[in-house]
Amino acid sequence: MRAIAFLSGLLCLAPLAAAKDSVELRQLADRAAIEEVMQKYIWSVDSLDADGYVSVFTEDAVIEQPNSIEKGRDAIRKVVTGLQERQAANRAAGKPPGNLYHVISNERISFQSPTEATYQSYWQTMRKGDDGRYVAGGFGRSEDHLVRQPDGKWLIKYRKLVVFSD
């Protein structure tokens, strides 16, 4: 009798364990999806892919950085098209184009809910200097607030960049 009661108790716990496993599996999949979005963000800006860049943001996304705030995909697209224009002007003037290469570290993802997450990291940009050597362009930290869309895709809704000055 005791064995039957014990087994019945275990069977009652099985759905709870399965539900916990399901939540953990979902969160692992969400982490991978968020990391992919953030990697696409970096690769798109470094390769000057304006379409790829804007595709990782929600329609009403905001990027806040020192001295500027971009609101909505049209303004966000101008981040990359502005880089394209500056590089073209540099080439026309016989200067190195000033390509940026981002180095990202100390990434951290935390979930506020099943549909909201925060991604934090440190960033550094590198570019080729006039002497042909690579130099640091800037460094700081970023905080991105992402939301899961109804189709399951994660997108950046708010991005804050902090530039370290000392």
C-alpha cells in the first residue's frame, strides 16, 4: 500500500517536473535566439548592411546613445546609411574608409518574463588608423531590451549605449 501511495505521489509530480523542464528548454532556446539577434546586429553594422541592421529592431524601437536618440526603424536605418556616407566621403578624399569592427564581451542575458529579456555587454570598436595599424575607436557598455514577437522571434525594442570616457 505504501509503495502504491509513493508511486502515485511521484506520478503526480511528473507533470510539474515536465513543466519545469519545458520552461528551462524554452529559456535555453530563447537565449540562443537572443544571442543570434545580437550577433546579427553586430555583423550587420560592421558590414554596413542597413537592411540586416534594421531587421533586428521592432518598428517602434529606440536607440539611446550619448548626444542622440534614434526612434523607429527609419531613423535607426540612418545609423548604417550615415556610416556608408562617411566611408564614401573618406574614400573620395583618399583616406582610409574607417571600417568599424566590434568586439563584444561579458555578455549577460536576464529574463523579466517569457516575452521580455535584457542583454548586457561590454563593447569595443577597432578601426584601421592612417598608419595602417588597428586602433581602438571607442569602448563602453550596452543594455538592450528585447521582446519576443507573436511569431516567437526576438527583436530589440530599446538599446542604450554608454561610452566610457576615462
